[in-house]
Amino acid sequence: MHFEFFVEEVSTEAALLNLIPKILEVEHTFAIHPFQGKPDLLANLPARLRAYGAWNPDNLRIVVLIDEDREDCKALYYPTGMPKIEVSRSVSRHMDVERNRSHSFQIFVNGLRACIV
């Protein structure tokens, strides 16, 4: 199976580069396409999906990942003094996907795994 991920920004890409191999088995491949925020992603998504419609092999899965934009999530990054991308990279490197208690993260993990069943 091949996954194409569309994400809002490069910090999400940085996290997924560490997390996806922990979620999917090694025989699956993936590519991540970061955008310049949610408005950019949503503006470009229809054209991207039309392009994939012309090329749609059976083993392709497209995942569009959009976050909730809650202010409390954003606040977690800035007090550390580290750039958001570095926080994403560092935290995701140490995450145990099986033990993570975030409901939304578990929905993401279960959704990806359901695509390969």
C-alpha cells in the first residue's frame, strides 16, 4: 500500500516522518506533502485530488490531515524556546504509538491501520 499525506505545515511532516514507520508495517510506502497552513492546503486540495483521480492505482490511499487549531495546542510549542518543527521532531521521535492516550491520535492510528486491512 502507498499513502499520500497532505498536511498543513512542515512541523506536521517532521512528526509524521517519525510516526508513520511506527504505525505502518515496513512494506508500505508513503509521501508527505506539506502546505503553508490550512488555507493553502484547502485551496490546493481540489486540484490535487483531481490529479490523483486520473492516476488512481488500487494500492493508493490519500490522507488529508487537518488539526483543530485550538489555542492550547499552539501554546505548548512556544514556551520551550525551540522552533515548532524541532519540538515536533523531538516529541514524535520518543512517542510510543501504542501507549499514547490521545483520543484523536488513536483515531488517526486506527484509521491508517484500517486502510491496510
